[in-house]
Amino acid sequence: MKTTALALMILAAWPGSAAAAAAQELRYWGRSPGTATGVIELGHGTYYEIAPGADIPGWGRVKEVTDDLLVVERARSAAEMQQAQERGALVHEAIEIHIPRHDLRLPRAVGPAERGR
């Protein structure tokens, strides 16, 4: 989960990243029962059913949908790659973003029986 947060922070703070600036808040609500699709909330209160190969505006193309995780791959523009190269950073053609199911991010109380595990 720390890696996901880091990837999202890097993506959001990436200089010159128009896609990152235009990306709306994205929440993953998990896979639809009995299907290969998942449900996302884009912005506030707008829900979409997505499947591998679908494009999410400002985020990229859906690579994988699981019960607990949404994997999105965002291709970087030539300008973004050139800026990274000029700064001496590693140049990647795409960034893979792992978005955990939203309700798994919420803290939950741990009972006495679970503390000993």
C-alpha cells in the first residue's frame, strides 16, 4: 500500500504531467460478483463499470481487475520522458499504478483475538 501511495504522489507531482493534473479522484470499489469487471468512482458520485483494456480519462488503461486491486498503466508522453531525461531521472515509457479497493484503505479495529496472530 505504501508503494501505491508513493506512485500516486509521484504521478500527481510529476512536473509537466498534464494527465496527472487533469486526473480526477479515483476510487476502486472492487470486482463485480461473477464477472471480470470492476466498479470505480471517478470524481464524486460518478460510477463506472470497467474491464481490462478500458481507458480511464486522466489515469490510463486498465491492465488488471481483481477483488482487491485495480492495476492501471499510464503511458508517458514524449515531453514527459524528455523532461525526466533532462533532469537525469530514469526514463520509463509507462507507469503502472496499483489502486487498492477503497474499503481496504479504511482503518479497522482489531479485536483481542486478532492481536495475537
